[in-house]
Amino acid sequence: MRQDNQLLVLTHLSQLLTFITGFGGLIVPLIIWATQKNNVYAMDEQGKRIINFQLSLIVYAIICIPAILLLGLGIIGLIIIGLISLAFPIINAIKASNGETPRYPLSLNFIS
């Protein structure tokens, strides 16, 4: 296995494709993780965290949609989800470039 912090950073930052293209925030990290998890040190662990985080955001967004009918609380939830999905990939990309182990908050464990 090789140490490749740049690929780890790219994997974390690829989640931001959703803001640019409207899709790809789950697909691109999934492809990178699936193809490189046996070749790059720490890719398996960090890739699982990224996929779990993206799937968790999807679940939280689905929960917020019907909550819009309840006094608009779902809109606040969607705004918070948007801010979290923008901030944490950047923060964790910086941590990965420094060799630290990034963590994603509120992440459900779909893949272990």
C-alpha cells in the first residue's frame, strides 16, 4: 500500500461536486474508494466515512422534506444540512492533507 494524501484530499473534496454540478457528491467518492481502497493507505477507512456521511445527508434531507409542512422546520433543517455538507468535506480534506484522521459528525453507520 502506498501513502497518497493527495488522493485522500481529492476524495474528500469530490463531495463538493454536488454544489457545482448537482450530482456526483456520492458517486465520485464511491468510485474512488472502490477502486483505490486496496492500494492507498487509509483509503478504506476514510472512504467508508465519506460514503456513510453522504448517505446520512440523504437520509436527513428526506426526513426534512415532510417536516417543511410543520411550520417550515424542514427548511431550517435543509439549510443546516447544506452548510454541514459544505463545511465538513473542506475541514476533513485539510485534516487528511496533514495526515490526521478526519471524522464526520452525525454520520450513520451504513458501511462498517
